[in-house]
Amino acid sequence: MIELTPHLITLTLLSGAIVGLFLGTFGGGGSVLAAPLLIYLVGVEDPHIAIGTSAAGVAAIALFSLIGHWRGGRVKWPCAIVFALSGLIGSILGSSLAKITEGDVLMLGFAAAMTMIALSMFRKPKTAGDPDVTLTPGMVLQLAPTGLVVGLAAGFFGIGGGFLIVPGLMLAVGMTMANATASSLVSVSIFGAATSANYALSGLVDGRLILLLLAGGAVGGIGGILLSKALAERLGVARMAFAIMILLVAAFVAFQAASALFLE
């Protein structure tokens, strides 16, 4: 287990603040930076520990956000629960597979997931949909398999999977972007918690780092909310810049992982 020197504590708090800043500003995508920051900034050597630890942080942040959306009445609970429960099975399977996957191979896959998340941010959000959507048996048959596949990906890469959950909910049941974003947090919380718990069973989660990430994330999140208001008229451009940054980080992660694999 990594020794928490004052220097490393500061770096972990900074990592959490960076994640929180982007989450607060853009409402998503920032959590995918947690694992790379733990590895390349804090110095966590085992990618499995970084992913297992960051998954817990993702779950906690999503749960906190979910409370606000719940109070605002934006969560479509029947649809969200079906998606989350089917995805729970997938997240357990995905994280179990990830635990037996070589660390550098896992990071190559993680870089691919980061790339997909960044590319999804270039899509123009759609607001069309039915705000009064209700769950039907036919929708269950669409939601369940979609949730299973998304949960599998979220568990394997240790990410929330919101970039897949939101369009999945919109396509499967026709809900609005706002409802899908709010409802997706149910799955993000459950997938992250299940993934982290699975890693924890193998001793691959550092609780101290989770607390530090969340402490830094709380401060960064407040800053992100303020920044979001300041950039209100330029948020689209800022979002594109953030997506480009994620692509650059993905390229760096892929290069590091490929170098370790092929130069062994």
C-alpha cells in the first residue's frame, strides 16, 4: 500500500479537485480522469488499485448528484431501476474480468474508453423526448440487455458509464435528455459501488485515497459550478476543449501502456 506522505496527500487532493472541477463545470466526463491521475500524478503503481479506488469515488459523486436530481423530480425511477439492476450483473462480470487482465492491457482498454467518452462530448445534446414516459413490458425488453452491456463496460473499465447510459435510456424508452441524465446517475452509483466492492474483495481499493479524492472533489466541484456559471455563454466551446484534453490524456495513457507492453 502506498505511503501517504504530505506530498502524496497534496497530489491526491489536487487530483480530486481536478476531477470535481470538470464534473462541476460540465456535469460529466471528469470522473474518467481519476484513474490516470492516481497512476501518473499520485504514483499508484497498480492500475487495478487505481481503477478500483476511482470507481468508489465515481459512485459517491454520482450518488451525491442523484439526490439533487431526485428532489427536482427528474429521475424516472422505474426505467432507471430496470436499467441499473440488469447492469449490476454486467458490472460484476466486467470488474471480475478486469481483475484478471494484465494491468497494461487494461490501461490500453481504458484509453479506448476515454477516447469514446471524449468523442461523445462532440455530439450536440438533444432535448427531444417524452417527459412523461412510463415503463412498459416492451421497454423492459429493450432496457435490460442494454443495461447488461453498459454495465459490463462500466465494470471492466471502472468508469461510471454515463456517456453510454444516457443515450441508452433515450433510445430505449424515448425519455428527454434531462430525464436520461438524471436517471443515469442511479446506474452510475450502482455500477461504481459494485465495481469498487468487487475490487475491494481482492484488496485492490485504498480507502484513504478515496477519502482524499472526495475531499478534493468537493472543493473542485464548488469551483466547477461557479466556473460553469461564468462560462455560461461559452460552455459549448469549453466542453469541446475539455473533450480534446481527454483525447490527449487518452493518447498519453495508450502510449505509456503500449510502451510497457512491447518494451518488456
